[in-house]
Amino acid sequence: MAEGWWVLALGGAYDPDDFEVRETARVRLRQELLLLAIVPDEYVWVWDETDRAQLVVRAFADAASAEAYAAYLSGRGVEVRVRRAFGEEV
């Protein structure tokens, strides 16, 4: 997943020190996306200071395309955010 911008689906909060709670949040997010027929090409999970399950749904080369796809997902009821891919210059 080498594109410059990621669209992340956001799931529930978890305790970063509790593997079972984190895994439960990840499973729940996968299930919610599957119910909407949203299946990422690969499962890339993002962990950061938000302590929420965050799954890269799709990567894009440019911010405008990422924002457009995020708007589409948001319209389908998915909580999303767009961020630079890890390792990319800001």
C-alpha cells in the first residue's frame, strides 16, 4: 500500500494494553464494513494516539481523490478520516 493518502474507516475505542479489547474492536469494524459490502484489498490497521480501531479502506495518490472517496463512505454511514500514508512527507 504505497499510495500517498489513506482513507481510514474508524471503529470503536480500545485500551491499547488489552489485546482482547483491541481485537474485539477490530472484528467489530470488519463486520460493520462487510455488512455494507466494503472489503479492503488488504487489512492494514493504523494505531496512533486516538486508541481506536482504524482500517485503511483504500489508498490514493492524491488528496482530492481520497477526500471524494471518504465523502462517499461517509454518505453510506461509515465514520472515516483521510490522512497521509505513513512514511510520506507532510
